Amino acid sequence: MSGAMRVRGTKRAPGRSRRWGWGIVLCWLGAAIAAAQERLELVWPTPSRAWAEGKPATEWLQHAGSGDPQSGAFGGVRSGGSQFHEGIDIRPVGRDRKGAPTDPVFAVLPGVVRHVAGAPSGGYGRYVVLEHPGVTPAVYSLYAHLASIAPGLRPGQTVAAGATLGLMGHSAGGYRIPPDRAHLHFEIGVMVTRDFQSWYERKKFGSRNEQGVWNGMNLLGLDPQALFEDWRARRITTLQDVFARQETVVRLRLATTRTPDFVTRYPSLLTKPLPLGPVSGWEIRFNWTGLPFAWTPLTGLETIGLAAGVPRIVEVNAEVERRQRSKSLAVQRGGEWTVGRDLEPVLQLLFGLR
């Protein structure tokens, strides 16, 4: 991003600001207490026993056409490491006489159904999204390329861990997945903003957004394989532990009075409570995929010298950045770090920057 950008705050009556501030403080405290009390319990999303039995990922990952099972893993696993994959692809363990998968797909946590795409939609094909308000942070999970959706499944419905959401398949929109590569694409992560539609319209993509806020461009995933393995090894006991283990690749500061809805939806990612009045800015830590996992509100003194609405990178883990060809979060120009092509849209979505 270049050029100065002015971000205007909205004036609020003093009493309303104080009430709003106290509400966020209480929400942050509640999230912190909940995270400390929760113990994560996960269900594998398919009938495959390979992961539970400790078999290597090559036993259950579905390759993306290369023949290499690792191309179904999370991260920069395709096109020689330059193409990013947001989730993991799990192959079926059962097929019928025609070769179609017979594997049901299960909810990994108790949750609320937020989106059901009963017809192939975008790159996900038929898919279901759950949100999990019973854990902290309240992450989403996504189940894609389904052959069919479980009868009666609808948005707003509460489902238990292990509930059947649909049947594994190879549905897709805009491209074809061969039947012999049918699989479940599984994601778990955070939604960037509830104001996704306005950003989508500004970008003029030339196609209708049929997925609403659950469009893949508005979702930032964690590595599901790492999450499950850390849970099995008891390196984590809560989802908050997962975020606490993230490694900082970029740390930046931004002067703005805006509090993104991301913060109000995931208050446990705050490093300290919000002030009672408007913030003056933010310091944000991003992992290598561009997921903002730690948020610190800044005072007026801490934003002196920052141009309003213009992010300033203050730290880059250059070694980690060099190892990740599939994501460009920061680039060096004239001896200074600037926002890379993959971090720019995240900041636009979070803060309404243009």
C-alpha cells in the first residue's frame, strides 16, 4: 500500500463510549477465563483411522494430482512450493461399486451451522461451515467438496461433535476434481471481517459473491494437521494454546481509531484489555500465513510519528519469511520493509483500508 490514508473515527457520546469500553473489557476477561477452563476435545472429520493410529500422513492425505501426498497438506505444498493450500485433503477409506466415496463427514467440535452450500459454489464445491462458540477463540471449521449435505442441515442449527454433516465427494465450482481424487478438504481458522461484501464489491472481481462472509478470501486457516498432532501429544489443551504457539513473522503498527470486528469476535487474542475510550492504533503480530494472532491497542503517545491508516512494519522474521515462497507478507524496498501482496488484502479487510 502506498500514499497516506486518512481513517476517520466516529464521534460517540462520552457515556456511550465508557459503556462500550467496559463491555469489551468484560468480554476480554470472560474470554480469558473461558480459555483457561476449557479442555479441547477433537473428533477426526472422517471415518479414517490412519491418523488416530499414528500412521504417517502419506497414509491419509489425498494428493492434488502430482502423486505426492504432501500436496494435500497445509501450506506451500503445490506448484513447487509457490501455491498455498489453506487446509488438508483427507482421502476416503470406503467406496461403492461405482467408485464413489461412502465416507460420512463429521463435525470436529460442537458448533453452530453458519453456511450450507447445497450446490457447488466456488472452489469449495458443496460445503458446510460451522462456528464454534464453545471454544476460545470461537474458530470456524469448513468441510468442502462434499457429494451431498446431511438431510435437514441448515444455518443456525446446533450440532454435536461427531455429527454427520454430509458425504465425502469431489464437487467443485469452476474446475473439475476427478472421481479417483475425491476427498474432504478440511479447514479450521478465523473469519477476517463481517464487512466482507463491501471489500468484495470495491475489488470488482466481476462475479457474484455467493458465499457471503464465508468466502474463502475472508477465511484464514490454521494448520489442521499440526493442531491435531499437538493436541494428541498434549502440547496444547485449549485453542488459545494454539494461537499462543504461533511464531511472529511480521509485527506492524497502524494508527487508527477503528476497532475491527475481528477483535470484538476474538477478544482472547488481545494482549491487554481495550481502553475505555477509542483506541489510537494497533500493534499486530502475524504468523507466516498472514493470520493476526496477537493484538495490542496503542495509546496516542505510542502512535506519534505514524501516518493515519498507513501500516508501519516494525519487525520481520526474515528467516521464516524466506522459507515460505507461497506467502508474501513483507518485501524490502530501499532498505525498508513494506507490506507484501498477501498481507495487504488482510489489512484492507480488517480496517477498511483502500
